[in-house]
Amino acid sequence: MKPTPSGWPRISPALYYQDAAKAIDWLCRAFGFEVRLKVEGDGGRIEHSELVFGEGLIMVGDSEKRERFPYRRSPPEIGGFNTQNLMLYVDDVEAHCKRALEAGARIVSEPSTEDYGEEYWSDRGYECEDVGGHHWWFYQRLRDPNPKA
């Protein structure tokens, strides 16, 4: 595989919200994302954004641009369903969960440990729902069967 463009990860998902500007602020406050780029259009509508979390990147936009992108929908616009869910690794899952809860995230499942046995891994994580109805999983690696030397 050829290298990715400078500053871009191999995959960059996009999420759509009914109020992307509000969602961007919330994602930064609740989950620890940082705004790398935010392009605002008429009335403050988000035309394009790039939020980073470590080496990961997501794009966040408004779902209402129907004439150009008729397939964009936020979960509330499709009965609360999610067509994708995101999972991120964090350094301290307990502190991250507390931060998300304090910012208003709905905790779907409290932090718990999943251990797949000595030859696999063990993670501790939780699931939450953000202000736009998207579901997220945050995990902390407890044991890696193949630690890097």
C-alpha cells in the first residue's frame, strides 16, 4: 500500500448531526477531540470539519445539505438508528467515562472488562450515546498478547 497523504490516517469516517457546530463543541468537551479544521458556511453551517483524537481523525458535518448529499442523515432523522459505531482507545477509561457523563453523554454500558484469554487481549471499556444519537465505545487495553518490544 502507498502511504497516506501527509497528516491523514488510513481511514477517516464522517458523522452527520442536525447541528454540527454544537456537536463539534460537545465532542471536544466530552470526548477530548481537538478541532484541526472547521469550515463554516452561511449561517454558521459546517461545510467541512476535521477533528483529531491522537492519530485518529473524524469529519463532522450537518445532515441537512439534501440537494448535494441526499443520503446524509443523523440518527434522530432515521428513528435513532446508527449505521456505524466508533471505537477508540483511551489512556484512562474510568476518567474518560466520567468526563463524558459530566458533559451529558448517555452511558449505555458502564465500564467493564472483557478478557479474551491469555493468548488474546483484555480491554476495559464502556459504551455511550452522544448529543446527536451516535454510539461510541471507548476502551483501555489492559493486556496485549503481543506487546511491542
